[in-house]
Amino acid sequence: MSKTPYITTAIPYVNGAPHVGHALDYLLADVYARYKKEQGITVRFQSGTDEHGNKIWSKAKSLGIPVEDYVRDNAEKFREFIKKLGVEPTDFIRTSSEDHARRVGKIWKKIESHIYSAEYEGWYCSGCERFITDKEYEETGGICPDHQAPYERLSEKNYYLKISDFKERIKTAIESGEMTILPESRKKQVLNLLETSPDVSISRPKKNLSWGIPVPGDDSQVMYVWIDALANYLTVLGYPETDISDFWPAEVQFVGKDILRFHAIIWPSILLALGLPLPKVILSHGFVLANGQKMSKSIGNVIDPLDILEKYGLDPFRYYFLRHVDTFADSDFTWEKFDAAYANELANDLGNLVQRLAVLDKKNNVSIKTEVSCFTAPKNYTSLMDNFKYSAAFDYVWDEIQQLNKDINDQQPWVVAKENPEKAQEILTGLTMRLLDCSKLLVPFLPDTCKAIQGVFQETITIPAPLFPKN
Ligand code: MSP
């Protein structure tokens, strides 16, 4: 059966402007999409915004703005942000849209045999919008470490999804690799969590949560944000009103490590209740830290990605967040590190190499016939890319870029040219072809830069303006 690979990103809450942490989902998914495109495969690529919930409602209220206007304006900021990152999803979903609400209602009806209602009493964090376990309560001394606020005791009627109906099936799927959890180190955590996971509550009384999708057939209840949000991956494709078998199961779902548990436990339960296959891969990325500290709207130490984009432009942004921010581990952002990577790696290693070769090629009448090169990406590179080890794939290409810099110095084509112009041309052609090969491997990461490099080395060489000027 021919299938279009479907990739998804987490949909951010719209209770503020985008921050650099949000960029990771988009960039990782975008690299995957562009890498596939280089292989002649086009993907379906979802993105969007998560617009319901008390936090968003209260924020709009505190600003004196109708909540619908507030979420629309913020969703627009995310849409623009995605565009500025050079990311081009095929679909953008807003969970406050009518299509989404109608389809989620139908999804709820379809899984009703796995839903029951009960009274719940427990400790709740309004920042996290979730009840926490007694164990977590004890471990944290009753204070949410993320929000620095005490937990509240709440009791209310909730609808529950019977995770217990699916535990064994999910466990087998994870262990057998039917649904791969990446990285491996978090797979174990998920399996442990699954073991002890209770049934999860998927609604709230309307009086406590008014901004959300109504539970079908019960006016007093509103769907809790997680079921509403997770369903986006299906509703955006038109499910259950449209046949989605060309796209589902998803090829890769990119999420942050903080929301892996929802994607690895609640989400598969919903899918199994619907009789749908599980996603092939759930990739959980690490966090971008600010000076070693978690970045969060509540703490107020978020870095504005637009500042970086404005100061440096798109490809340096992509470069830093795809090479120096590891796909899986937490990584730090500081302006010092960013400046150093820009100056030493982009401007020096790559920018100067392009400039130097262009000048030498032009001077020695080198003419590049790109159409004769038949290029296959090296196995070392593809195996890193296929395993989402993007910063390691970058390292692999960068070793060659540094080697090229060294080879120019060692081979001194400008000295050879004095005695033997043909030999100099041959050396320069070889070096240039190797640079062009590097640029082909970097296309998924630095699309504009690679296009510029490929534009420089044609039959007639064009000497470009510095690719990465000093700021
Ligand atoms: N709305 C939910 C996701 C629902 S998906 C069905 C949510 N929103 S969020 O705005 O809090 O986070 C959106 C994404 O950004 C998540 O993947 C989250 O992990 C990621 N990040 C938020 N802060 C981050 C960092 N500082 N670093 C890296 N990613 C982080 O969760």
C-alpha cells in the first residue's frame, strides 16, 4: 500500500508568544521533511495551536480581550513564527476551530465504550492543568517545581478513559518496536509509568473549565485539554469524516520530553479505542535551557526567538538549534555560545571556504559542470539522519568542511597555478565538488545557504557577498 509519510509536531498553547523551545518541534520535523524531499518523497506535515483550557481563558480575561480574539491573534503569531523558521507544514490546525470540535465530538462518541464517569478527589496543579499523584505530592512537598505554586485539593465529577483496557497492548507495542519510543533512555521510563498509570480523567465540570469542547450528551462537562489536543493529529486529516489510511499511522510524531507521557500512554489508548494503528515513532526531544535553567513563561527567562532571527537571519538560527541543541538531550542556549558558533563555524569554516574557493576558481577559469555529478549520500550520514541524530550528522559534514579548509592550505593551488595551470584547475575542481557534496548534505538544515552555495559554483563562477557577515 503506498502511503505518504505523515509527520506531526506538538501544538503549543497560545497563552503567550512563541519562545525558542517551541522552535525545536518545528525544526526537527522540518529537517525530516526536507531530508525526505531530497529523496524524492513528499510528506504530509501537521502543525497548529492548542487553544483551549483555563490558562488561556484567564490570560485573555486578564487582558480584557474576548478569548476568541486572543487565541486567533496568538495563533497567527505561531503561524508567522513557523514561516520565519523556514518551516512549511502542509496543514495547520487550531483546536478552537469548528471542524476540530465537531470531529473531536465524533471521536468521543466512537470511544464511549471505554469511557466511564466517577467522582475524583486529589491534588491538582492549575499551572500544569493536571492532577498529580500522591507520590509526586510527597516528593515535591506539595509545591509544583515547575510553577512554584502549592497544589490544591480538588474533588469533581470526571469522565475517565480506561487506560486499563489497553495497557498490555501498549506495552507489547512499545517493547516489540511496533511503536518506537525515542530516545531509548526514555522508553524505559514510559514503560514504568505505564505500569502504574491509572485510568485518566478526560473531562472537567463546565463550571471549572468553560473554554473547551462540550462532552457529547452531557451539558455539565467539557473535554479536558489533553483529549482535545491529542485528537488534533487525526482531526487535521479530516478524521473521522475522511478516510485517512493514506497517512495514518504517522511516521514520526515529534514532542518535547515533558509531554511524552501523554503521547505514549493516553494517545495510544485513544487510537486503540478507535481501532486505529499506533504511530511508528514517537520522538521526544530534550529541552532548550537558558544558562542551564528551564525556560518557561511562568519563570520569565524565555529567549525571544525573533531577536535571534532578526540579528542573525534564518540559517544561523537553524544551524545553532539543529547542531548545538542535541535532538534528544537538554542543551543550553546562551548568546555567547551562539556568537561563537556563528563566528567560528559558520563565518570561518564555511563562509570563508566558499569565498576562498570562489575567488580561486574564478581566477583560474574553473568551470563546474554540476549536471555530470551523480551524488549519493554516504551511508554514515544517512544512518545518522535515519536515526534522527541530526547534530551528529552535522558533525560528520563539518569534519569534511574542516578537512577541505586544510586541503586547500596543504595543496596550495595558487602556487601550483604558476607552474601548471591545468593541474591547479584539477585540484580546484576536486575541492569544489567536495564542497558541493557537503552543501547537498546540508540542504535539510541550511536550505538558503546551500542554495546560495550551489548558485556560486556553476559554469560561470559568481563571487558572492560574504555568506555570514560580521555583525
Ligand atoms: N499544548 C501542549 C502540547 C499538545 S500536543 C497534542 C503543550 N504545549 S507547550 O506550549 O507547553 O509546548 C509545546 C512544545 O514545545 C512541546 O513539545 C514542549 O515540549 C516544547 N517545549 C516547550 N518548552 C521547551 C523548551 N524550553 N525546550 C524545548 N522544547 C520545549 O505542551
